[in-house]
Amino acid sequence: MSTDNLLGIAEIADLAGVTKQAVSNWRMRYDDFPRPIQKLQSGPVWEREKVEVWVKSFKGEETHVLSFINLKGGVGKTTTAVAVAEILAQEERKHVLLVDLDPQTNATVNLISEDQWAGMDKDGRTIAQLFEDRLNPHNSPKFDVEKAIARRVSTINDGIARLDLLPSSIRLIDLQDRIPMIALSGNYTANPLEILRSAIQPVIDRYDYILIDCPPSLGTVTKNGLRISTGYVIPTIPDIVSTWGIYQIVDNVARFAQDIGLPIPPLGIVATKVQVNNLHARIIADLKAKRLGRFNEAGVLSQPPLFSNEIPQTVAVARGADVDADIRTFKGKYGNAYDALRGLTQEIKQLCEKKKH
Ligand SMILES: Nc1ncnc2c1ncn2[C@@H]1O[C@H](COP(=O)(O)OP(=O)(O)OP(=O)(O)O)[C@@H](O)[C@H]1O
Ligand SMILES: [Mg+2]
């Protein structure tokens, strides 16, 4: 275990934003405060992860659950969700779970090797197995959330310590159309919109952020993600076809949120794959000024704001799947887009963390 994963009392105080005396008090007062794993000459040391989880739960900090949505395919949803997850975990030291709800499994194979994925899929350790269990309530369930979570994922540094993944599977394609029927059949007890929530409930508290990579649709699987979301992000290429569906997303999510009686606010729109040309410049100007077509015409919903960091189209991101590319560093994986992705992550973090405090 590297020293990066060990904390002394002073560092715990620092992490929790309290005095060393307060940490000593916690140790005495709370039986569930983690036990030190070693006593060094300088004093006792703890495992960082255990302490971070305890402090988060002690302070009652909430878990931010964000869906990345657009009805249009290929607009950078997966790229943005994966990069924000990696940066939150590595640079902001947050505990992050990325949930891949897309049967295309792009986020999954971005974060773990195809071999690891194949093994997990074979053992039923994917989101597809979760839904399959609910479709076959007479068989004994195979999905176990603890086993389905791959830990320390990402190509960066050959794995990022606080970043976990709940993988998807192409098997979800065959299942997804049957999921809405769960409620209709007398044999099934589960509400089809509660499947993801009930499965991951036991692990939610472990994370500061859960990011959900959604398929390009607003079907039952995406709604399972929205059901647990505390907000959502809309990645879009700043062109006409990619921004066309944004009104529909905002409208649909607002109605869904109203149905379930929980707020699911849009955090903002991210301009992705931005190129230097007149069309992109014009659409970005419209998005900045909140002038996106149908929002103005309908006049009921307001357009979500544009994040100030725009993600440029870069060679590094486009060749991401290239096995020869050095994707073990942020610069290698994201090239010139890295600074904007880092800035976007900070914007998202500020929006999430300012709400309550
Ligand atoms: N900033 C970028 N520069 C260059 N290529 C990019 C950038 N962002 C994404 N891409 C590429 O564009 C393609 C689509 O991106 P991505 O998979 O993130 O979109 P998506 O919205 O998740 O797509 P889908 O709807 O199919 O899930 C991918 O090949 C990706 O590598
Ligand atoms: Mg995708």
C-alpha cells in the first residue's frame, strides 16, 4: 500500500476540515470510527478510503447522481461522462461510480479491458443481468451489486484509486424492450422504474458522485437512471441536428421529475467536439445567450445554461480506441481537450456542492 493511501491524525483533520482534537474525540466517541491499520513511530495511521467513507457519512454529505443525456447519438455523452468521472476521482479525490446504462458498452470498454468485460459478462456481473433477473422472477437472482462493481478502473495510471464501474452488456439490447412490461405481468412485483435504484441502494453512500452514461433515448432504462439522479448534464455538438432534441429532453425530464415528485434539474449544456467554424460559433453564441429555438417559441421552459468550458474536437480523443495511443495519462488520452474537461469538471463540482452549503 502506498503512503498515498495512508493517513495520520493531522491528515484526517485536514481532510475533514476539523482540528486534530476533534479527530481524537471522534475516535473515542464513535465505535464505528475506523481502526488504525498500523502504529508508526509518528503515530497511528489509517487506510484513506475507510476514513473518507466514514467522514462523508458522519457529515451527512449527499451523493450527487448525474445522468449524461442527449437523444442524439455520437455527441460525446460517453466521452464527457468518462472524463469527468476520471478527473473527479483522480484530481478532486472524490469517490466515483460510473454506471453504464448503454448496451453499446462504450463507457465500459473505455474503462476496463474487453477481456475483463467478457469475464464479467459471462458471470452475470453487468447491468443486463440485473434487468434479466427482474424479467425472470422465478429463477434465483444472479445479480449481486458488490460483485458487479469493477474497482480501480480506467486506462489512466493503469487504474484510478477511487473510480469504480458498474458495467453494461450488449445483452441489454434484447432485454430493454421487455422491461416496461414488468409492471404489466401479474408475476412481476418490481416497478420497472425502480430496478436500478433498489439494486444500488446499498452502495450509494460509498460515493461522492455517481455518473450515469445513458443511451441516446428516453426509454425505461434511461428513466431508471433519471429516477436516482439529482441532476443531469446535456452534452451536445454545437450544430443544428445535435441541439434539436434538447428541448424535448428538458421537457420530458421535467415531466418525469414531476411524476415521481423529485427535482431533477438540468445542470447545463456542454458544447462538445467543438470546431473552429461559423456554424459552431453561431450555435455556441445562441446557447450562451439562452436563445435555443424551441425554448423561446414555447416560452414555458427556460434553456439550461451553457457550461463555460467548451470541449474542442481533438485527435487524441478520436483515436482513443487506438491500442498504440498512450492513454495512461490525461494528456495522452485527451490531448488538447484535457484542460477544458478539467474546467468542466470543476464547474460541475461547484454546481453540485454549492447547493446545500
Ligand atoms: N472532443 C472530441 N474530439 C474528437 N473526437 C471526439 C470528441 N468527443 C467524442 N469524440 C468521438 O466521437 C465519437 C462519439 O463520442 P461518444 O461515444 O462520447 O458519444 P455518445 O454521445 O456517447 O455516443 P452514443 O450516442 O453512441 O452513445 C467517439 O468516436 C468519440 O471518440
Ligand atoms: Mg455513448
